[in-house]
Amino acid sequence: MQGGQMIVEENAHLATVLTCSAKSSNIPSLTKVIATLGPKSRSVETIAACLNAGMSGARFDFSWLDGDYHQETLENLRVAMKSTKKLCAVILDTVGPELQVCNTTGNPINLEADTHVTITSNASNQPSDEVLAVDYAELPKIVKKGDTIFLGQHLFTGHETSSAWLEVLEIKGEDIICLVKNTATLSGSMITVCVSNVKINLATLTAKDKQIISTWGVRNNVDIISLSYTRRAEDVRELRAFLNSQNLGETQIYAKIETLEGLEHFNEILQEADGIIFGRGNLGIDLPPEKVFLFQKSAISKCNLVGKPVIVTRVVDSMTGNLRPTRAEATDVANAVLDGADGIMLGAETLRGLYPVDAVRTVGRISAEAEHVYNHTLHYKRLIKFVGEPMNHAESVASSAVIHRHRHLMKLPIDFSDQIAYLRMLFFTHFQVRSAVKVKAAIIVVFTSSGRAARLIAKYRPPMPIVAIVVPRLRSNSLRWTFTGSSQARQLLGVRGVNPILASPDVAAPGSEESALKPAIEHGRYVGYLKSRDRIVVFQKVGDSWVAKIVELQQ
């Protein structure tokens, strides 16, 4: 297991931390920042400010409010994207098998330490400080004396006055008698219930989730679905089949690992999913605190080796109410970047926090600083060892045996000819990334239609940004012709270091590559990646072959 790798000069003086950062604060970090949009962050002005601060993905959490509310927020996001001229991925977060107390009165629930509270499956009980009704009739049958139950809107935020820790004392029919371990005030209409290390016999993809996807998801052709409480690979396959039935076959699935059961089946889930979200809030309840970092490092390492994006959550919870993160939180963000995370997801910090724009900007700045000392060489060597050295065509086909050893992690195309094409591209990306480093290129430019080439390059964590020119493809069904490309471009916003640009469809025509390179150069100069005399490594497919060339910018 690798992780937290950085470069430290032996003769470096600690005083150098007081100097200006190597990267301008105006240049976005390679690490992606995803923000949950809600009451404090849904206006056009705030969303535009978040985009300018570095937000690359917007999460819509359907555990809160309805489709109409989220539709208004999404429309505001579209206006903000147009005004800032920035792309943003749309991420639908499913509800999943989440247990809740419906606080119909809306009054705060005050729990005092060392007192008793009853959790009941009898829905006729009105919520109070003494009795809370949960929406799962089987709960009294699956818990036992000594089990731990957590209550709260945002579990384990670090602010224990907003979430409660209960210990099960006894079960009496429909009632679970609990000891309150800490004083807390629970607010809101829905209070989340989480039972540590207890398997809930409910579907991962619920009827409510299907209804949301088939209406809101289809209407907005969402880019990514975050599958909450993913526990098995079959959960991902079930969602994939449902998406295909709804004509959402191009929507990506990020499996959200937040239970011990999901951890146990992680390798199989990783093989099926397009990406992973490491949900540390709920997972921190199932796992002892001292074990969370071990799974984080192991899971991120496995995602890095197979080139699938991994997002880490719950990093700067204190910024929900404070302008600055704690020292521990700042270090936590940096360590996630050094471990190899593609992105950081903000939840309560932007959903209901007082400083959503500052939270996005702060995480971006910490990430950029960590990227400056990230050990790219060590990561590259690890990948070469995992995949096999770059080699000629015949050897690359033979090397499929090496990759076959890791099929529990790396899913290759079924057709053998497709495997050959995939391996050709895989080993060519070795050469291209190494070339970019050797010539000290400022950026890498890659032409792609599906986004796969850009993801393969990003897998090797080059120290320079990757500008992906996404070329639309014309497709047809029995009813109409459509262009693909916009969703593929936005999906790349979940991948570390990739800056997607949606090209004109005529870029696919022979001889148009030079004109297509112009917007990439303009983008690089605008963002601050490029200046005169900088070198660019361009990666594109010509016929059946992948070629690379070096371009030097003129005055």
C-alpha cells in the first residue's frame, strides 16, 4: 500500500514555507473540487463565484428537498456556467437505503447526555425529546444490546452538538431503549439514523431513486450518478441496467463506499464502477477512527493503479461555520492529495455553510500546494511496475498476461482485438507522459471523443495540466441524429489534472488538427498555464495509430 508520497529536499529550510507559493493562486489546482449545492450556495451569483474559485462539479443531494427545488438550482448553475464560460459536471446523489426520523413538528430535538431516549418503529409516535420514530420497521429486530446508533443531519461533522451518539440498552418489541452519550440538538425535518456495523436489508437502488433518475435525471441528462451506500458490485450493475433502460447509457456511475459491507467488496465494486467516492462520514461510524486512514490509503492506491477517479469527502467540516479550516483539516486535505485523490467533495460546507465560496477556494489552494511536492516520479514507477514496461506491439500483446493477473481490479475489453488496441494506447501513454516530463512541457494536449485517452494520461499523474479537446461524434437511433461530446467533456471534470474543451464537430475532418489546437493554447494562456516559448506535447490518433508531437509557442 502506497500513499502520502512527497518530495522533501534534505537541505530545505522550514522558513521556505513563508515564501510565495510556486503556483499562482489564480491558477486552478489539478485536484478537482466538487461542491454540494443547497440553500447557501444556489443563487446564480454564489454559484458563479464558486466556479471562479475552482468548483468543477456540482452535487445535487436528493436526501434533501424535491426535484423542483434542485431543478431551480440547476437552472441557476447553467446561467452561471454561461456567464463564467466554465464547464461543471452535474452529479446526482441518490438517497439509497438511508434510515431517517421524520421530524413532522419541525421543532428541535434536545437530547441530554446520560438520559434515555426511545427509538421506535411505531410511526404513530410524534417525535419528541423522549421518543423518535424511525422509518424502518425491521430495526428493532436487527440491533442488539451494546450496539451504537448515531443521529443527526450530518453525522460525525466534528461538531457533536449537532449529532448524537446512542448506546442500545435493551429492545422491547417495537422500541429500542438507548442511552444518550453526548448532549446534542437535532434540527431539521429529516434526521438521519445510522447503526454501526449492522447490515440493513434494503435495496441500494430504491424505488425513490429510480423515480428521481427517470424524471429529473433523464430530463437533465446527468453526467454522473453517485450511488450512495454501494455494498456490492451487483448494485452498480443494477444501476447500469436501469440507466440503459432510461436512455442514460453514457451517464457514469461513481460508487459511494460508506459502509463496512462496501469496504469488504471494494475490489469487485471498483471493477464495475466508473469512479469511487470515499464517504468518510458514514464509514467513520462503521470503522474505528484509527482504521479510516488505512482504508483511505489502500482504496486510493487501488483506484490510481487502474486509472479510475477517486473522490474523498468530509475534509473541512469546521468551515460550515468558520472562515478558516482547522490545522488538522488543512493537513487532511493535503494528505488526500498526496495519497492520490482525484478530487475533494464538499458537503455541508457549501450546502448550508456560511462560507461556500471560501471553502471551495481554500481546498483548491491547499490542494495546489500539495501538488507542488507530490512525488510524480515514484507514482510513475509504481504504475510501470503494475502494468509492465512500455514495449513494442508484439510484446504489448504478450503483456496482457501481466494485466490479467490483476483482473480483479482492471477490467479489459472482452474482445481480443479491443484488448490489443487498448494496450497499444496504454503503453503509448507511458511514452507520452515521460516525453512531456523530459522536455519540461507546460501542458499536454490530447484529442479524444470518449475521454478514454485523457483518462489514461491522467492515470500517470503528470505534473503538468492535461487539456482534453473533446471531439463530438455523430450518432443516430431510429428517431434522430445527435452529437455526443458535451457530457463526455463534463465527465472529465472528475479526473485529476484534466481540463476539457468541447471542440467543433468539424475537428474530426482531416487536416483540422492545427485549428483545433488554437483553443487549447488560448485556454492555457487565459488560465495561466502557458507563456511564450513554452512547450506543448500533443497526443492524437492518426488513422489507427497514436502519435505525439512537441509544439513550441512563439512570441
